[in-house]
Amino acid sequence: TGENTRPTMQANLFEGDEGSDLPVQHLIGDAELLEYPRMINEADAIQICDSLIANIPWRQEHLRIAGKLRAIPRLQCWMGYSGVRLTPCPWHPIVDRIHSRVFELTGVRFNSVLINYYRDGQDSVAWHADDESELGDEPVIASVSLGAERIFELKQKHHKPPKKYQLTLRNGSLLLMAGGMQQHWMHQLPKVKGLASARINLTFRNIMSE
């Protein structure tokens, strides 16, 4: 699940960065949910978001639903280091710097990242858990948000009625999901009527070797 040795503090990730290292713990039970609301300051986060939109080789993926191929409502790009059991794009320098900032705060290194581009409020992701076997028994996932603020919703998997929780994913924030999060909770990013602004989400994770 990654290297858990906190690194030596280094210079700010981005020139003029005034992001905060102070986390907020969300006590939802059965999981660890830690938020860094200002991992990157707002001005830098907007600039980085625009740069990624312009420079990442985005792909439109499709799912087969009821026998028909349907475009998923967002664009995506996989990136990873050598040894990852995927065919990822090369690790972009800006993404690498974001990863260094995540490591600085959490002490966890990741070997891959799924980047989602939500072009406006009509792009979304449905209820799911990141519980694939290649992520290990208790995945640690670091989710970085850039651009438009969006509501992030969670609900318990195994309780009826399920306990629900939501929070705002802010521009320049980091959300660390660990412990039993993927085993006990599902999450989604719902559509937002009338939202014209874009959002980039980088979910850093560790793909286990075979």
C-alpha cells in the first residue's frame, strides 16, 4: 500500500504556493477519510487545471450497457510508472509534481493515477467503490481536485438504510481515503444542473504486482 515514511520537508511545490498542510478528519466510521482543503493555493490550482486540460492526452472510454456501447460522461487518462499492470500514458511532469506534494503531506507513494476530466456539470461518475483486486485488501487512494467545486457523496455498502455523507471537493484540495473505505463505502460525483465550469480529478493509487 505504498511507502509510509514521511519525507524531509521540502520547498513549496509551486512558486508562490501558500497551500495548507493542515488536514480535516471526517469521522464516518469503518474508514479513514482525511481532507486537506488547501493542498495547493487557489491561483496555482486554477493554472494547473488549465494546463492539464490542454496537455493531457484525454480518451473517451465506453461501457457496454444493455448491449449498446455508451460513452462514459467524462474524459480519462491513466498514468503509471514502469511495472504497473496496465498500458498507461507516460507520467506527465505536472502530475509528477502533484504526486510529490501528495507524498509530502501523506507519506505515501503511489505508482499510478487515474485522471478524470469533468467538462461541466453534466459529466459525472455513478456509485462505485475502488475495490478491484489489483488495488489490494485495503486500498489507499489520494484524490486531488482542481477547478470547479463539486459535491462528493458517500453511502454505506452493507447497511439498510445506508448511512450517507457528503462533502465539497474544493479547488486545490486533497482527499485521502484509506482503512476500510472501499470495503464499507461507495461514492459518486453526481451531475450538477447549470454548471459550465470544468474540474480535473487525479486519483493516485497503487496497483499491486502479480
